[in-house]
Amino acid sequence: MPSSTVEPNKTAIYATALTAFFAIAGIAIVDPILPVIGAEIGATTWQIELLFTAYIAVMAIGMIPAVLATGKFGFKKILAAGVSLVAVAAVLAALSSNILELAVLRGFWGLGNAMFFATAMVLLVALANDREWVVGLFETCVGLGFAVGPLLGGLFGKISWRVPFLLCGLFMVVALVVSVTRLKDPAEKPTPLHVGQVFGLFRKPAFLALCAITGAYNFCFFIVLGYTPIFLGLGVIELGLVFTAWGVGLAFGILGLGHRLAHRIGGVQTMGVAIAGVLVTLVLLALDLGTAWSIVFLVIAGVFMGIANAILTDLALGMGSPDRRVTTGAFNLVRWGFAAPAPVLAGLLAPHGASVPYWVGVGVLAVGIVVFLATAHRMAGAIGERVLWQRWNRAAASVEGAPEEALGEV
């Protein structure tokens, strides 16, 4: 993916993009090894799901202090600290002996990723002359991370569930060395931020409506990502291949469909298409029509999730604060905060019926769709779009292409 202009900071840009790839892969690398971890250390289903919930919850809470810290310490120091924390947590996770240690370390892992994602795109945009190129590069790394992470987890998890954690930690050490030696802060120092600026954004009706819909969607995203490995009951390598297929579907939705569809029918309507597709696939998963069909529905769900992830943060930036750090902090608090209970809740519900977690997800997302139908016109109006009655939406092009839109893929 070559740039159309001369890029004097190309090494630093590639280093940051590579770190983003490893950060995303670290989210999904756990999927294939969840059943093995449970079997080897004697953890129940809901205890295994703590590995997701601890990660997501700390990431949600950590986003705001990470964003606030950029005003005091700059972007490079926060990014380097986050990458370092992920590296240490991943290596220590490989040496853990019980589920509590693993959950705590996954929490620190989530904090490190919060620090990274609060700064990565701002740095990339500041370092690049060709913004379209750098956004495409970031999106590609995000998509590949979701596709390759499960594959690594499956292949190396066959040796031991500890190996994927160790590899992820070693990769992050390499990424840290390259990033620290090559990165530099933007010439203009970021202004200080206050907590009140972040929470004040929830007074905007359109932004609040978007957050409600996003919260419902992300809850279902992690029902699928966290519980489906248990639901399918496959071996480590088989789960790795299945979730690689899901990741490829997700990447296709992000890179091939999401922004193209938004340019044609508008971002708000694209979001409606995406969450409706996720709802249908959740219902099909809940019907439990057999392992083969469940895998097919999982991959299709990945495509719709990719479409949603490609557009959600772009919409948030259009409806949020002019200071994009404020929007990033507030929006990620909601999207990760609502997602955090999903894996553990799925684990607690599973003994009452294998499909029950999916049916709960269906109910939550149905509420989100009702909110969407009631507020779509308000959200569209906030960014110069129209919805439902208009097929072609030229106004969408004017709000598409924000450099930070790729942050939504995580």
C-alpha cells in the first residue's frame, strides 16, 4: 500500500501500524485457547470469560485517563508506556498458574491497549503527508489483526496455551523498540483536557443516541467473540481456523464494504444495515442449527460487524467535540464499558441453555435497533445526512474520510 507522496517518517508510520496490528491480534488471540485454558487450570465457563471482561472493563475505564494524560505528557510517552505494559502483561500471562492471575494480567493488558489506542492514530496523522494512505494502512493492520490473531492462537495454542501469550509479548517488545526509536510527538503540543469536557459530551442528544446504539452493538460483539469458542466445542486448531474466517469476514466488512456503503447511502443508514445484519445472524446462532451452520453464521456476522466497526467512530467524531481526544475518550468509555459484562454474563447464562447468551444478545440489540429507528433522523441531521427516505446521499461524502475513523475498528 504505497503512499502517493514522499513520506519522510515512513519508518515511524510503519512501526506504529505494526504495533496496532499486534494490539488487535492480542484481543483475538485468546479465542481458540479459551477451552484449553479452562481444562488445564480448572476454570468454569464464566471464569474463563473473565479474560475478556477484565481486559475490556479496564480498557474502558483507562481510555479517559489515557486521553487526559496526553495533554500533560504528550502522545509518544503515553503510547510507549501502553506498549510496554502490554508486553509485560502478555509475558507474565504466559507464566500464570491460575485464572485470577490471568484475569488481572489481562486487565493490565487492556490498560496498555487503552493508552496505545488513545494516541496511535493522532501520531500517525501527524507524521504522514498523505492522510488517506495512513488511514488505509491503519485499517489494513486492524483487519489483519482480527484475522491473524485467532490463527496464531490456534496454531501455537496446540503446543501450549502459554505460547500465544508469550509470542504476543515478544512481538510487542520488538514493536516498542522500533516505535520508541522512530516516533516523535507532533510539533504542536496537545492542550490540557479535563474530565468535565469528556462527560459534557453526553449532553448532545445525537451523540447520546449513537452511544446507546453502540453500547448495545458492542455488548453483542463480545457475546459472539467471547462465548462462541465455548459454544462451538471445537479443538484449538479448528477454533483458530474458524475465527480466522470470522476475522477475514470482519476485515472484508471494514476494508471492502463499510466506507463504500457509507458513501452511497450515508453513515447513519449504513449503521442501520450493519446492526440489522448482526441481529439476524444472532438469531440464527441462537437457533443452534448445527456446528457447520453456526460457523457460516459466525462468518456472516463478522462481515456485518466489520461494516459497523468501519463507520461507528467516524459517526461519533462527526457528532462529538471538535477536540477529537474528547470524543475518543467519551465514545470508547461507552463502547467498551457496555461490552465488558457480556463475556462473563454469557458464561453465567450458558448452564441454563447453550443458546441463552445469544438470545440475551438478540434482546439487547433489538432495544438498540428501536433506539436507532427513533433517533436516526436526529443523528443524520447532526452530520448533514438524511435517512430512510433517500437512497443516494451525497452529503455522506463530506463527512466520510476523517483520519481518525480507523479507531473504530477496535
